[in-house]
Amino acid sequence: MPQRSGLISQLGRMCPRFHVYQAPGTPLCISFPNLMAIRKTIIIFFLFTFLSSQNHCSAAQKWVKAGYWYSGSDFPISDINSALFTHLICAFANVNSSTYELSIPSNFEQSFSIFTGIVKRKNPSIVPLLSIWDGQAETYKSILGEAVNSYVLSSMLAQSSYRKSFIESSVKTARTFGFQGIDLFWLWPDSTDLSNIGTLLDEWRATVDSEPRNSSVSKLILTMGVRYSPSLQSVSYPINSMKRNLDWAHVVAYDYHMPSRENFTGNHAALYNPSSNISTDFGIREWLSGGYPASKLVLGMPYHGYAWKLVNPTDNSLGAPASGPGVTIDGSMGFRFIRSFIQNYGYGARSVYNSTYVVNYFVAGSTWINFDDVETVRAKISYAKEKGLLGYNVFQVTNDDIWALSLAGLL
């Protein structure tokens, strides 16, 4: 709501035929030359008040446009178009297996130290977050879909002194490097871990809330990367604790099917799936029915796809037999690489958009590629808005091609 002087100024410009005066120590008075002016002014006043309240509500419910930047990529921080995002997440910090304190990989420490300053040059209002991986020196293996030993976090959760070391060091590290929030990216907790995560979040939130701060530093944001569905191996994420303690959760709605794990083609990030529960829509509905608020869910979208090598090039439908990954060692391809591949090897062919699943395909000979193109991104963002979600998150920003996918998010 504007200050009194601002409101009166607005009213004066809209209906100049009235007089405002206020003697010292007396209430504000407005005199009107005729009844018609009173009626007009009352209507305008309530209209202006309504519009002001709508603007206030919009500002309070800011749409999140977040993106991960992986420190192991060769994409310079300075090349990130941070103006297209509200939040950028620097990934990943690890956890020391002896002290259970947060550690920045030594070869990436320089990148972490300059991240905040650089992304704020193009967008001073950007909010940088620090993301913590679910193990130590296991990032590359997990990205490839291989088994990851996440015992470090499991051990940390099991003992209060270890949790204390982890929490205090995470806050200290975030402040040291100028981050305004912390993100825990842990997709494969077991049943015991899921029970203990609730306790961790309670203690983490208490520490963040009680952290000594000066007036120029805001409270740290707490977020968490979670699987597309809250249920995992007959147990569920601690939804009540998450509601109390997280600012929001990043739903990792991709990597459902990968050529390194399956010998048939599959949609790795389908919004819908008429014949299976492995879809983003199913997962989001599960989170909502489980009691997690839509206003604290951020939809994850991939800036990468996967290539399968078909057994029979003429059998190139969904679920077709495949002999393994195509194009790259694990089949993973960033969006920029996919576009280049289509241009160079597509011989004029174009990708196909499937509105039933909300995915894109491309087939060239024995190569079958599944990914999200611009129309898929737009459809998913529309879905997130229809469901009342808080926003969207992408992994990772460096895979975009001349920011085509990120610009699609602005429409």
C-alpha cells in the first residue's frame, strides 16, 4: 500500500477537482466542489486500492525461475545470462567423511568464491544458492546413473554431533562465499535416512533462524532436491518436517529412463504417461495428495536428453529394443549438443513433439534421442502455473543453446 502522500498524489492526478488540506495536529481533510466529484473520487479510490493490493500480492508470491550451474562444466560463470533467472544454484559442495563438515572441491574453490559476484553483475537481484551433493567425490558417477555410495550423509544423519558439524559448517560456508541460501540435493535416501532427514531439517531450520545477522543480511533460504514422487520403497519423505522447515523443494522430474540402465527406448522426463505412473504429473499429484503445499513445490526440468542405439532402425517407436547408449558413452546429451547433432546429422529431419507425453523425439538411423525442446518447456511451465506451483528449476543452465529454453520460460 502506498504512503498517504503517494496515494493522495495518485488521486490528485486522476481527479484534480478536489482540495486536500491538513492543519497541524488534525486529521487529513478533503473538500469537493460537488457531489459528482465525490462519487468519481470514491470509485477511483477503491479501484486504486484494489490494484495496489493485487500488486502487493504478486510481489509476495514471486515466481521462482531457478537453475543449477555445475562447477565441473567448462561453461564460464560470466557467460550465464542471470537476467533470465531469479535464483542460481552453484553445484556441488561435498561432505567430509571424517568431520562431516561441508567442503568445497579444491579445484573448484575459485569458481565458488567468485560465483555470487559474477552472476549479480547482470542481475543484481539474483539470489545465489549453494547446493550440497549426497556424497563425497561421487558427483560424476551419479550423473552417469551409476551406483553412488552416499554413506557420508547417512552417517551424518544418524548422530546429533555429526549433524551439528554439518549444519554449522554449511551456514558458515554459505556466508563465507556470499550465498543467500543452501540446497541439499539428495535423491536416493533409504528408509532410515528418510526418518532422520526430518530431524536434520528441524535442527537446520533452528540454526538458520537463530543465526546472528546484521540488518543488511537476510535469512538463508533452505531448499532440497527431491525425487519426482514422495514415496520411495514403501516409505515417504518426511512431508510435515519439510513443510515446516524448507522454503521450497526442487522436484527432480527427469532421468526416469536412461540408456545406461535399460535396453529399450524411454521418455526420461515425460509430463504425462497414459500407461505408467512414471511421469511428472503422477509425482506432483502424489506430493500434493500427501499434504505438501503446491506453493512450496518447484518443478524440475532437464536441459539434457538421452540417446539410445536402436537394435533395428526401422523399429523406432517408444519402447523399441535398444542395445545401449548412443552418441556418447552414457547417452547423455545437453540441449545445445542435441541441436547441433540434429543440424549436422539430421539431413533435414526435425524433432517431433508428442503432446500425449509432452516430450520431443528425434530419430536418425539407429540413433533415437528423447529431450525437451522449446514447446515442451512452455507446456511444462504452463502446467506448473495451472497447478499453483511456486516455479520451475532447470538442470543445468550451461546446456542451453543461445538461451532458447530459458527464454521460453519468460513467455
